[in-house]
Amino acid sequence: MNSRGLIWQTYMISCGKCSREEPLPDRLFREAAKRAEATGWAYTDSDGWLCAHCLPLVLSSPLNTETIRAEIGARIRGVRTAKGIKQASLARYVGLGRSSIANMETGRQTISFEMLARIARALQCPAADLLPESMRGAPDEP
Ligand SMILES: [Zn+2]
């Protein structure tokens, strides 16, 4: 019981990497999530909950960079095909070869921020639309 007499439930979250567990006493999961952030835990698309120890390791790991690159590539392909633009046309517009676009779309080639901005301009979409959810921040729950 807290000072306002509410019954507090305990949620257990466990780290997706090291399986460490953390009790989160709270009535609402949303508030529990905020508390988790205060203790250094965070929820990720790739691994679920991560503890304060594992979170920085995962965020900076090469594996995660590959995932992000693949997600950006898939989004570029999604917007491009939705607009009926050919790889060769996009390549010409941004000054690259068609194979570079193909490699970017499958996550095999690194994309600079400048190139991302040029591709977004060529596709006439906000650059943020090409970023993975995990890089855009979670929207507030209703
Ligand atoms: Zn951990």
C-alpha cells in the first residue's frame, strides 16, 4: 500500500540479455515503464527490456548497427516502391550507381546522414520516415 491507499502490483521485468530481474512496484504499466527508465532500464524493439548494464552494450554493438542499416534500407525500398520509382532513377537522382541503392536497401551498404537526406529529398518524404522506430522515440501512450 502506498500513502494514498492504493494497492500496488509488482511487475517483474527481465533483461533480454543477462536475464537479471527487476521488480517494478506500480499500479500502471506506463508508470512502471517510466520508473524503469529512471533506473537505467529501457525497452528495445530488438531485445525487449534491457538492464542498465546491458543497454549501452547492445546500443553500441555492431549487430545493432546492422539491424538499423537493414531497417533503414527496408524503409527506403518501401517508400521507393510505393511511389513507383525505379532503383536506377533514385540512383541517378542521388548520384550513385544502381547497385549501391540495391546494397543500401538490403542493409549491405552504410548510409551517411547526408545520403539519407538526399534519398529523402529524392523520394519526397521526411528523412525521419526512413529511420527505424527505435531511433524515433516511442510515442506517448494515450
Ligand atoms: Zn542485462
